[in-house]
Amino acid sequence: MTGSSLDAILQDSLGSCSWRTQEAYWRVMNNAEFSPTVTFDHFQILRAIGKGSFGKVCIVQKKDTKKMYAMKYMNKLKCVQRNEVRNVFKELQILQTLEHPFLVNFWYSFQDEEDMFMVVDLLLGGDLRYHLQQNVHFSESTVKLYICELALALHYLRSKHIIHRDIKPDNILLDEHGHAHLTDFNIAAIVKDDLKATSMAGTKPYMAPELFQPFEGSHPGYSFAVDWWSLGITSYELLRGQRPYVMGCSSSSSEILQSFHRVLPCYPATWSAELKSLLGKLLCIDAQKRLSSLTELQKLNYLSGVSWDAILSKQVPPGFTPNRRRLNCDPTFELEEMILEAKPLHKKKKRLARKSRENGSEGSPQNDRLQQRLDVVQRDFIVFNREKLRKTKPDAEANDVLRKETSQAIEDGQNNNLTEARSSSA
């Protein structure tokens, strides 16, 4: 049977199906599942807004939908040289399973010869570290809302068996209205079946006491409570402009453990008794006694008047609204990208074309072992497209219905009585 004959039979068979099934069929046939994978070329680069040790972030616009996103791009060679590939892949694995109002949600991932790309929600309100550096004074009511919003995010992460392990002002972004969103899952851990994490990870001034205990012998490890400690440190810092414990990144674990037992957090007299009590529960040195769940938080008198449904739907207005007339980030990122960066993103297409010509005549510039590791990155990289996933999920169900109806129609010789019978029994 020729393709055209099969198409003709299918067209006739579709005529015997309900109009909803016919509509679903053509939607499935024309949706993103049959379009090319999203790549760097699908985005217009607008400006750089941040950078890390081996990755940078810029604002992009998707050319077809005109939607704005933040795009993080990580140099493959630097990731391989610094043994960071595993963390990047783990972050990709985690992010594709998450979607929540108070997370920075993940939309696309793709790669080219030089970089790995992650496209996420664009939040123009800046991170809380930036606002602290701008000497913003956060009121108690504002921080109270942040605690509630981030507690909902932590509750969701716990349902996914995820410990974030790096909650701090730098990793909390504000949207244009001022709502808090948690980002950066680069060192997050997945724990299942009541197991504990044991590796030391995080940013020292925000890490819980149990993380500094030597993990030897029968040490039980740590779990979700470490994120609630970090939330307490962050909240204290937002309110006071400094952290409750003074320590540097070079401080030893033994010194830090001693400081926890030697120094008690100082709570200003202007803070309400309820707030001090909440922070005291979050900053409890004993992880077993620490407030570390949404249920415990909701039982506090301090939050008795909170409408959690309203918070989840972002109907509670934040006390601090970022300035919408400016980009809430350090402007030097843009200058560095355009002027100082040796491989600026906006010149990538020309650079890769030139590199391809050079490699074609001279061979790969990387040594064999390094090139093998880069090849593994290329092979194992996780490609993701949330937009496609959203479109194909409902259509996959409709496609199953379509398949059954069309098969039945062909077997029945396109009997019109079949359609009538189906209609009467509906």
C-alpha cells in the first residue's frame, strides 16, 4: 500500500471520529514534537546580567514566542578541567522534575561545541544579596512573607526528596513584584527512603552545625533540617544587615562548631517577640529540635493569620518592590561580556564557524584524554524542553484515543452506525 493510499484511508477514517478526536489528531501532527530541537539560534541575546566561576547568565528572548528568559551558559572545557560536569548534570536532572511558584523554573537545555546552556525563568527583581549591598532595609513583615514563600518551596522540595544545601541571599531572586524565588541547585542532594546525606556541601556562613560534624563511624548524617537553618541565617541577615555568627570561608570546622556553642545570636529589642521566637526555632543547634517543616511553621501563633493559599497564588503583596526602571544587577557584567570577555556570546556563531574550519584542516586542538572527556559530555548531556513537554502531554492522551477510534473505524469498514452508536452511549 502506498503512502498516499494510507493517507486517504486515514482521512476517511477520521471522518468517522468525533470532532474532538479529529482536532486532537491535527494538533498532535502539527505540534512541537515534530519540530527541530531548541538551540542557541532560537534565542536573541540581549545583555549579560551575572557570572559564576565557570558560567555566565544573560537575558535572552525566544525568537518565535518573544518570551524573555535568563540563559545560563557553562563552558564545557572549564567544567571538565574543574571536575564540575557531574554537578551540572545532576542539576539538569533535578530541575527537569521541578516546577513551583517560588522556584526559578527550568525551561530548556541544549549544547554546542563550546558550552552547555540552561534557560530558566527571567526574574528582573535581582537577588537579595544585591539589595543588601544596596543598603535596602527589609521590614519584619517583608521578611515574614519571604519565610512563608520559601517555606512553601522547601516543603515542595521535600516532597521531591531534595535538599537544596545552598540557601542564601545570593540564591533568592525577586520577581518584578517582589516575590521570592529559590534558584541554583548545583550542589543539591537527592535523599530517598529516609536516608541521610553525608558529604560536606554549602556556603560556610549559612551551613547548619551538623554539617561541620566529622562524618566518621556511626555518624547519622544530615537531612532537610539544614535548609531551614540556612533560611534562619538568611532571614536574620536580611533584617539586620549582618549574620548572627561571624565566620569566614577559611574558618575550620572545629572553630565554627565552637562558635555555635560559644556565641548566642543577638536579637535587637525592636524585633517582635514572635519573630525572635521563630528565628530561635530555626537557629536551633540541635537538628532534631529545630523547626524544619511547613507543618511546624504553620502551627506558630506568629503565622496564625496567614492565608497560605493566598501566599501560594502570590496574592499577598510583598512589602518591598524592586525598582522596575532599572536592571537590578551589577552593570559591570555587561561591560565585561562585551569588552573584556575573550569569547563573547554574541560572537559565538562566527567563532564556531572559524573553529570548524580550523579543526577541519589542523585536527582537534585538545589532547586525547581531555577530548575524550569532552566527548562524554557531548554524549551524556541532558536535552530538555518544558514547552514541548507541556504541549505533548495532553496531546499524547488524545493521540491514544485517536489511535483506538481510527483503528476501530478501519476494521468496521467506516460504518456510520458505529459513530451513531458511540454518540448515543456518550
